[in-house]
Amino acid sequence: MPPLVSSSDSLTQRLACSGLRATPQREIVYQLLLERPDHPTADELFARVKAKMPTISLATVYNCLEALVQCALVKQVNFEREPTRYCSNLAEHAHFIDSATGRIIDIAMPPAYLAHLKEALPPGFTMDDVELNFRGTAAPEALGNTATTRSGPIPA
Ligand SMILES: [Zn+2]
């Protein structure tokens, strides 16, 4: 069987850094997060994984996600009171929440923007992390330019 993840070496290495093994379950969960980076919830991801691996349980999907978050391959994203979502885009980015469709779109954040944001902090405040969410509507024709709408294989 061919490897499930084109970047499986990197998955193996990253998991090993956290003392974890790259199991077929972890690989498929990671692969599906890379394939459709639309910030699914664990339940949504479970449905996708189950279509490919019918014997997998929701608890296993949660365990896989926990392992992937632990070794920083996947980020947890929380919007207000919604269930936790998962994001495989490790580049600095903001989220745009389309209020019409509920879609969550990654918006690249150039380092210069982040540096600018830091300048808003009063003296003595140090930023470890920043989460930036935009809410609004995205024109359908504008969605072709975003990472979340890409289709086909993910470049290695
Ligand atoms: Zn994201």
C-alpha cells in the first residue's frame, strides 16, 4: 500500500519528537486535514475518516487530533461557543468567517502585519500569540484565491 501521506516522513518525525508513533489512524486523520483544510470539527472529521476507515471510532479520532496538536502539526481553533475546529495550516494566518455560509477561510498574515499589530501593545506587554478573526461575507469569485478552496493533491 502506498503511503497515505506524501509528507509521512515529516509526520513520523514530528510525532517522534513528542514520543509518539505514526499510526495508520494518525496518518489518515492528518492526510484528511491536509486534503480539505476547511477547519472541520472532530465530528466532521470523524465522518470523513469513517468513509475511508470504517472501523475507526470517534474516540480514536479525538486521540489522533490530540497527538497532532501535541506535536504542533495541527492547531486547535475556537470560535466563541462553537465546538473546537482543527487547522492544518501552520503558517501565520488569520481566519475569515463568512457569515453567509459559515465557511472559515485562511487569510495569510505577512510578518510585517504581525509586527505592526505588536506596536499596538503598551510598553511592558509581550505578545506570545495573537488570534485574529474577521467576520463578513466573501464573494464567491474571491474564494478561488484562498488556501481553503484548493483542490487536488497538496504540494509536498
Ligand atoms: Zn486556519
